[in-house]
Amino acid sequence: MRLSPKTLANLRSSGRGPRFVKMGQIRYRHSDLLDFIERASAQSTAEAQNAKQ
């Protein structure tokens, strides 16, 4: 994933990002990142637009 820390922070605060664990710092489990990517996957641009709504 090539998301900046700021983008991940924005996604976290809006509840749209991957699940995370806060242990002093924010940590992401590999399985949670894979799940986030799977949920964000789309097969067409129309499908991606519908997912945003």
C-alpha cells in the first residue's frame, strides 16, 4: 500500500480505513490490510463510483 500516514489518519478518523491496533503507535495487522484492499477493490469505474456513495 502506498498511502501516506496522513491519508491513513484521515481514513481512520472517518471510519473508512483498515482496522488498526493502538499500542503506543498505530499498527496495522497484515490480515486487516488485505481485508481493506479487498473491500476497496472494484472491477469497473462505475462500480467504484457506486461504492463511494
